[in-house]
Amino acid sequence: MSVPVAVVLIIVLLLVAGLVGYLTAWYYGRSIYTPVIKKLEDEKVQLNREITGLKDNITRLKAKIADLEKRVDDLDKDVSERERELSKKNDIITALENELKELKKINA
């Protein structure tokens, strides 16, 4: 066998060995990682469902917060109004007390 033929044969055998090694690794990796990938994809679907549910909860809670803020504003207005009424009544009471003192001074 001549040297050029031997070199070509060695290169062909190395290419075949590389191809066999690559295919073996690919099949091995596929058999090992396919179940892992499937499990991860299932978990991803489940997490996406949870995210959707949480987004719905966030939307409902924001609506509830807006409603409660409106109630707080209404109650603040009510408190302010009652404070004004109380202040007016206190002014009336003070005026009546002063008038009573003046009447007592006049009668005394």
C-alpha cells in the first residue's frame, strides 16, 4: 500500500470514527435530556398559569384599593363636615355661655 493511499485511508477512518462518536453522543444526550426538557416545559406551563392567576389577583386587588381609597376620601369629607359642624356648635355654645355670664352680671 502506498503512502498517499494510507494517508487517505487514515483520514477516512478518522472521519468515520468522529461521525460515530458524534452520533453516539447525540443519541445519548437525547435520551438523557429529553425527559428533563419535557419536565421543564411542563413546569413552565404551570408557572405561566400561576403568573396569569397572580396577574388576575393583582387586577382585582387594584380595583379593591381604588374602591377603598374612594371610601377613605368620602369618610374624610364626612369627618371634615362633622368637624365644621362641631366647630359651629362650639361657637354657639361659647356665645351662649358669654351671654349667660352677661345676664348673670346684669341680674347680680
